[in-house]
Amino acid sequence: MEPAVIAAVVTGGFALVVALYNALTSYRRERKLRELGFTYDTMLESRKSELSREETAAKARADYEYSARLSLYKRFEPRLFQLMDLADYALDRIKNLTDPSVWTKFVLTEAPRPGIGRPPMAQADYELTSTLYGLFAPLVLVRSMSRQLTLVDLSLESRIELPYYLASRIYSSFKDGAKLAAMHPPLTYTPFHPAWRERRQQDPATYWWQGLTMGRLENILDLLSTSGPESGEVRLLSFGEFERLYERVFDEGEEWQRKALAVASNPLVFFKPETRPVYWRLLVVQACLYNSLLRTPAGIQPPTSEDDWMEYLSLGDHGDFGWKEPGHTPTFEETLEAAKEYLRRYVVAPRMASRQRSIGDS
């Protein structure tokens, strides 16, 4: 017999065996159900009921997600719109710091006093108040969002989750002075040395505090917040309101208010790239994050690889961030490389780890 014929017979025989097995299995299952009192009609109704329950559950889930998304948009899209506007202003204020003529405006108007547990307040100049507002006003919105967002909210809509993640990294970067100093090339940075008050006069790059604790950040954000029109609502002060607040606090403010403003402006006082290298790394990191934040309304999907993330966090045109006067160090390229390393370790790596856990759980 021809091999092809043999193969056809074998294949046909195997198919017949499978068909008989399936028929026998189905017959046994139906006989067992009949023995238990089930008929074809009751089995059909049972299946219809099961499908109806599944359809009801799916509809309930869809209704819940639709309602949750509507609530999410209502609560956060106006804030995101305002956050984008403030992100652009923050970038403008960071770029403004590359101009040496601005540095001369960041001066003290009171002398340090022994026994006073805060830095002296800086002069209420437009350059100072506008820079403070640019750096901290966006974070009032981020804090407000963080107090209302849940993990369920974030899982529903990437258009909100992605910009919120970027903004939250800006928020947390203020406390990372030591991490920023450790990036290559490493900087010597010990602002909490027991003799910092004396040593920072001779070596401010090492001993001048160039960041904020989360508690100090919360205090300045409290000053930038006021009650909204609805009960329990928080509203960000306008820039004009903040200017007047700064002048009022300087003249007659409570000590905690004076301390909050003094600590927030402390890294800017006598600012020069040579004396605030850690702070400049911090601001370049924030510039990268703000620049990425401004891209999110275009509908860009969240990056899925480390290389894609680093491209997404790129600063774009570097020309606006170089010193407007030659001869200053560190160079922008050196600062940018340190900023990129920080972003890779503390923005991208946690995101990639979270993605891997999600893939593992699915």
C-alpha cells in the first residue's frame, strides 16, 4: 500500500477515534446531568442565566469605569491644564538663572542673627519672587492632586497617570541633594556639617544647603495655598498675591512664615554656578521633567523601555541653558550628564521595575 494512502487511513482513523471519544464523553455528561434531575431545557436555561450574569457584571464594570473616568476628568483635567501653564513658566524661570545680571538681585536684606533658627530673608525683588513662584507654584497643584488620587484612578487613564508621575518626581527631587551630588562627576557636599555656618562662607559649594526637606517644602506650599470658593477646596495664590504676601511676611509675618520663605530662597541667595553646583543639577533635572510634562498633551504613549524613557526625558534645545557669560563652571554639558544619570536611576529605573512587576503579575 502506498505511504500516502497509509497516512490518510491513519489520519482518518485517528479523527474517528477522537470523534467517538468526544461523543461518548458528551453522552456520559448528559446522562449524569439527567440522573441529577437536569433536562436539556434546564441546562439551556442555566447557561442563559450564567451568560446574563456575566453580561450584567461586564456592564456594571463598564459603567463604573465610565463614571470613574468622568469624575477623574472633572477633578483633575482643570488642574492639569493649569499645571502645563505653570510648567512653561517654571522652565522660563530656570532658563532665566543662566543670566549673570539676575544673580545680583538675590541678596539679603537682613543680617544673620545668632540664636535665630532660620536663614535671613532675601530682598523682595521681582527676580526672586518670580523665581520662587515659578519653582513652587506647580507643586501646590501636584500636592493637591496627590491627596485625592487613588491607585484605581491612576490605573484608569494614562493621560492623567503619566503627567502626574512626572510632576511627582519634580516634587520629590528637592530632597535629593545628596543623590544629585553623588552623580558623576561627584561633588563634595556636606551642608549639615556641625560647622556649616562658618565654613559655608569660605566654601559655599560644599557647605551651603542647596535643597529642601519635605517638611520645609510643605511649609512653602502652605504659604502658596489659600481657601477656594467651595468648602474644603484649595486654591493656588496668583503671582500678584504671592508678591504681596512676601512683602507682608518680611515686614510683619509670623516666624514660621519668615522661616518658610527664607529656607525656600536660601539656595538662590548669592547664586552663582560655581557656588551652587548641586542646586543647578537639581534645576536641570526639573527642567528635563517639565519639558517632558509639556509633551504629554500630544497623546504620546508612556515609554516602555529605558532608552525610550531617556529619549522622552531629553531636554531638547540646550542653547537656553548655557551660561550667558563665558568662563563659568561647571559647564552645562557636565551638569546635564549628572542630571541624566539621576533621571535614569531615580525616575526611569523605578518605572521600569514597576512595569516588570505588572508583567509578572499578569
